[in-house]
Amino acid sequence: MPIQYPDKRVMRTKEKLSEVLLDLMEEKSIDEITITEIVKRADFNRGTFYAHYEKKEDLLEEIVEGMFEQLTEAIRKPYAGLSVVDFNEIPASSIILFDHFLENKRFYRLMMKPSTTYPFHTKMIKELNRLFREEFEFPITENASNIDIELFITYRIYGIIGIIQEWIESDFKNASAYMADQLIQIMKFYTPTINIKEKGH
């Protein structure tokens, strides 16, 4: 059976609709946007829209899913063909996860701004959680054999998610190369003790 390639005209139409929807979402929430506005700004008719989507939310879901596919590729890139990742050997330059977020910062800024009504933040956390659980195993040493591995995995995964989330919310304050290097250093770091801060009076 021959390989089915996407129709280029369909791809261009969908790209234009996606671009217009994101432009409109910089001006108002998804709830306030109408299909009429989308097709008018895209210079299409309503029939063109309905040939691909039933409602505007379907278009947004497709945009989000496409971005998550790119995110998956960025996560997988450093360990393609490997069975073990040694953080003492892996170069920071191979971590392109932060490059992905920086290259798509307009999208992430838009989807995570406080005024958005679309639950992107929750979806992104669930997607990252699923990806990390499916892709990685986090081994623990013999002297830590009493640790619940599921809780340990949760701790590691949400630590990484927290780093990503705070970086996005800081408007990408640090360079992606810096963030990649810091992630590697943090993954190698171990703190058997913590200090208690003095409380002000």
C-alpha cells in the first residue's frame, strides 16, 4: 500500500487557520473568538473551516497536540540509541528541551498567561508526566532500597516540570544553554542535609 502524504494545500490551510487563531488569542480568550472572525482574518469562507474542524476548540487542540509532538522529539533527542544516560558524560549541548520552549516561546507565553481559559498548564504537566514515566527509569542505589520508587519518580519528574514551568513564567530569563547545563548539574546533585532558615521577628 503506498504511503499517504498530507495534501500540501490542506497543510497550508491548517497552518493559516492556526496562525490566525493564535493571533486572535493574543487579543482575547478562546471563548470570545468566533469562527467568523477566524475565517475572515484568514480570508477563507466558513466552508473551508468546517471541511477540517467542527469547532474552534478542535483547531486549538490540533495546535496543542502538534506542539506536544515537537516536545516529545526534543525530550528524546539526547538519548536516541542509548539504553543509559550518564549525566557525568552527556554534554549539555545535547539537551534541546529548553531550545524547544525558547523557539516556541510565543506559543507558551500565550497558552500560559493568567487570563487564558484553556487548561494548557494542566495538559502540559500531564503530558510531561506521561512522557517522563514512559521514557525513563530512575534507578536508586542499594543504600536507598527503602525508598518507594514511585514516590521517587514523582519527586524527580515534578522537579523537572517545576524548573521548566518557572523558566517559562520568568519569561525565559536565562539562556537555554544555561538551563540545560543546570538541569544536568541538578540531576547529579545530592543533598543529605538541609539548613533551616532563621525566621524574622
